[in-house]
Amino acid sequence: MPLMQRLRTELFALKMALRMAHQYLFDPSLRAVSSIRQFFTMFGQIAYEAVTNNGKTVEEVAVEALGKDRNALSGKVAIITGANSGLGLQNARVLMHYGCTVIWAVRNLEKAQKALDKLDSGEGTHTCEDGHVHRCCGKTTGKAILLQVDISDLTTVKPFVTDFLKLGLPLHYLILNAGIMAPPQWEPSKQGYESMFATNNLGHFLMSELLLPKIEETAKTATEARIVILSSAACTMCTSIDLSKCPVPKEEYHELGTYAVTKAIDAFHARYLQEKYRGANIYACAVHPGVIETGLLAKNEGMGTLFYKSLSFAPFRKSIPQGAATTMFCTVSPDVPKHAGDGYFFYFNRGPQRVLGVAAPGWADHLVHACEERQLELVKPYM
């Protein structure tokens, strides 16, 4: 990057950082759900993640768990929301390499088909959206099935589930991957809910509720089934959740604070499912993939510059294949059942971690069931 452009980028990122600090001191909407202390706690967690990350990629994690048998996941079925790009695409690609049938749950079928067509099906290299070139793990032996759903529009979720059930397949892995982060202004979903809550929480909650009978059925005949929910270290920033304000009203919206709440609710969802299925061979995980340049911040230029472009955040960033590695770990690692048995549910750097903030066990345990009840109340008309 040319020097003057680099300087402009750094100055813009600094401006964003100072703006966030000012809001933590004076913005009541942000202070209602977060605190400056928890903000720095999150940065401590991200710094710890950077120091302890050995850079393993999604392929390397799969090889460790599955070996080099290209049929290791033959007969297994996964659903991945947002499988046409970013972390979802990387996990779909590697699971298919091992023989897994992957249902691509996507909003745009044409875009998904183009992404599928571009996948390198032979030995060689693969270029990710972030520009990183890495070694492919080999020819795909699994199958991709593209099914349409707009996870932010609750009316599309049940038709998607119906289409999936018509296939007569089991369901071993449900990977709730799609999400959005920090639109600068409050935006409504098709049902009039705040868009991050609708996308990150309600749509995925409804999908999982409708698919749980199939997952339970699969777990009875297979060794196990898993549910992997993309949360974030941002849940660490969240200090409280007022469920009467979920979804958040327009006048109390804050781009970062509201995002932190949705990611904490994702973590509570994983905790609830882990509790619900303890001893039933169904394991739920909440994943923080890392600071990764995907389309997550497409609507927020300021935060996108700070997190994805600035030199100050460079030590904390991961490539897409590295970021996808923790999702893959939670999906196929043989260690996950033991971790769940030990009470772990939150993962980054391909391993179980101690979650911080409101979602941590012992902080606000009543929210495990309360979040579930609130979401069920909101999605019931669409079930």
C-alpha cells in the first residue's frame, strides 16, 4: 500500500478507535449493555488468542482429526448456513473433500453455484477471498446440495427445512455460520426485527428448533451429532441483556453494543443445547473464529478499516483458512465430547476456552433458559 494511503488508513482507524472510546464514556445505549472494562477484557482475550495461535488451517485440522482417508465422512451430512463465501465456504470445501454431503443453506443460489464451480476439485492451490493462497487438500469426493434460505427472513426458514427433510437424509452436523456485524444504523428485517438479532439469532434459532428432531434421530443411529454456532469474542463485551429489549428498539440501538448482545445470545444458545442434550451424544459448541477479513463488516467502513486494514490490528488478524479451522475442529475433532463432558462450550484457536462476560457460567445463568424462551416466543408463528 502506498505510504500516503497507509497513513490515511491508519488515521481513519485511529479516529474510529477514539470514537468508540468516546461512546463507551458517554453513549447510554452502549453503556447499557457493555462497559469499558469488558471492552478491554475482550482485547485481552484477542491478544491471548493471537499469542497462542499456531496458524493451523482448516485443512490441517481436518487431517489431524480424520487422517488422509478421503471417505472418512462418507455417509455424513452437514448443513452450513452461508456456505457460499468466507468461513462457510472453507468448511464446506474441506468437509466435501472427506466425502461429506454438504447442504449449502444460502440466500442467493446463483452466487452459490458460481462459488461451487470455482472450487478447485484437484490437487493444487486455492485462493481465498482475502487473497491468501494455500494448498488444497485434494479432490472433492462429497456432494453439495444447494438449498435457498434467507436466514434473516423467518418465513423462509421452514420451507428450507421442509426441502431438506424431503431429501430423506440424516443430519450429523448443523453449522450455523452466517451472520452480519455492526450496520451503522438500525435496520429492520422482513419481520421488523433489528437485522443483527434477526440474522445472528432468530433465524438460526428457528432453523435449529425445526431440525432438532432430525438431529435427535441421527444421534440415535450414529455415533453422535454436533451443532456449531458462530459466536464471537465480542460476547465478552456484553455485561447484561434485557430480553424485553431483544430485539433492540431503534432508539436504543448501538452498532457495537447490539452486536455484542447477539453474540452473547449465540453463546447462551450453545450452553442451552449442551445442557439439553447432555448424555444424548449431541454436542453444541460456540465458536469465536478470530479477526478475519470476510464480508462480515461489509456495511461498516469504519470498523472494517480498524479491524481489517489497520496496522494496529495486524497482529490479531487471521487468514480465512485459519479462521475456519476452529469451526472444523468443533465439527470433527474426537476431543469435543470430552470437552463437553468437562463443561466447555466456547472455542477459539482449535480448542476449548473459558468464555468471559455475561455468557460465562456463574455470571447470569438464568439467561440460558430465558434467552431460549424469548426466542421461542418470537419464532413460534413461523414454526
